[in-house]
Amino acid sequence: MANQVSVAVRNARADAVEATIGASAVLKIFSGAPPENVAAADSGTVLAVFNLPSDWMAAASGGAKAKSGTWQTTGTEAAGAGTNAGHYRIYESNGTTCHKQGTCSGPTDDPLGDMILNNKNIAEGQEVTVSSYGWTEPNA
């Protein structure tokens, strides 16, 4: 039998992730594929930088977390006339200590990424909104 944990343990693990990252998390959207792991240096071009709401994730329920509040910013100068988003990284408030990363997509892409943007082609000054983001803890 596979190792399993209760929903209460899964909720606690998910909530601990948000607590570890902190209340003033920074989200950066990059072009290209994500680095090999969260300890590796950033890769790609920074297309958008978000200062996330102080309570950026809802309380875990059923072992899952979902974004809380509105996550919105504008494309950076480096995005130019339009560059496709490839991955995201979430950092502590210092903007340099990365704790989570994954892929980005637009709302109709197949396959969908770990984070869904209103439009994955980001241009300088363009409004960028995270439409959907969350995760589910393993071991259900």
C-alpha cells in the first residue's frame, strides 16, 4: 500500500508553503523553460513582476491551495512588442529567494500550464492577469 496522509495533514503542508514564502511574495513571469530547480539561477527574460496581495493564497481545503485576490501587473520593458510567457517563479519579499516555479500558459493552450494567464503573449505596458493558480498536495 502506498503511504497516505489525512486531508488535515495535506492542508497543513499546503498552508506551510505559503507561510514559508511569506506575506509579501513576489511573482515573476519569464520567457522560456523553467530552470532545473528552484535553487538554480533565473532563466529567460523577465516579462512581468507582481507584488502579490498580502494574503496571496486562500486557506487550504481538501489538500489544495488556490490564489486569493487579484494578481495583476503590466509587462516589463524587456517584454518588448510581445514575448510568450514560459514559466513563473515565486519568491520571498526580497525578490531573490525562489521557493516555487512552474509553467505558464494562456487560457486556451493545450496543455494548460501550472499557472494560467489571461494572455501568455506579454508586451511592454500590457496588463497581465493571473487567471488561475493553485496546487494540490500529494498522497490523497
